[in-house]
Amino acid sequence: KWLLPFFDGVRWAYAADVVFDVLIRVLDMLFPVVYGILLEKIIIEKQKDLLGWVLGAYLALQIVKSVLKGLQIHCQNKVNHKVYRKLRVAIMEKYFGRKFPSYRTLTTGDVKMTVEDAVNKLNGFQTQFSQYCLNGIFSIVMVVILFGISWRMALVCLVFIPLTFYMDHAVSKAEKSHVEKRDQNMAAW
């Protein structure tokens, strides 16, 4: 809620970023279809006359995906630069609005980290927020598609994928102290 006013003037670009992401994901689902046609029709059934069409479709998908990705990056840059500038100005106004004696309590490093590093972290948050929402929607779509392909395989996946995530979490939790100690030793060296 606090960040929402900083997006004034670039909400269209944020919405376009999400739309482009959806379109790119849909295109990504078409690549295996074209590859499946290559395997089944051309390699297995020896229908060589389809090779030009398959290569053309693959090339067209790649070109459209590249154009959409370029437009998405343009929208992301537009949003990030506008929002970052507004945030930095707001932070600097807070610093300039302080009483002079309070400046003695500030360190240059803290100000730099607040104005630059903290604002730069927003990019990850802003991108992750939309990605989490889209990933949730696409997970549901993929489960429905998987049930359409094979309900048995879908049930196996619904059991073993969460189990794999749990085991990965348990292993990473156990190795966290070892990784931190290694990183400390490397930094000290």
C-alpha cells in the first residue's frame, strides 16, 4: 500500500509487463508441441515435407518470444526507473527535512544503503510479487493439463513433487550452518 502511489504514471507499464509475461509463458508451452510434431511426424513417420513448416513455426515462435521479451524488459525498465527515482526523492526529502543536530547520528554508509541498496532491492520484490501470482495460476493450469494427459501421472506428481520440496528444504536447512561457516572463512581469507 505504501509503494502504490510511487507507481502513478507507470501502472500501464506494470500491467503490460504482466501481460507480456503471460504471453511468453503461453509461447513457452507451444515449443514442446512443435518439438513433438518434429519427433512424431518427421523423425518417426518420415514426413519430410513437414520439416519446413516445423522449422518455420519454431523460428516464428522464437522471434515472437524475443520481441515480447524485449517489450517486457522495456516495460520493466520504465517502471523501475520511474519508481526508483520517486522513492529516492522521497527518502532524500526525509533526510533533508530532519533537524541539523540529528545529522550527527547518521553515518554515510547507512544513508547510502538506504538511498541506493534498499531501493534497488525493490526490483526483486516487485518482480517476485507478480511472478508468485502468475506461478500460482500457471501451476493450476499445468495440473489441469497434466490430468488431461494422464490422471495417474498427475496423482504421482501431486504426491512426489511436494515430498521432493520437503526433502530439499530439510537438506538445505541442515547444510545452512556449513555454508555460512564456509562463506565466513572465505570472506576472512
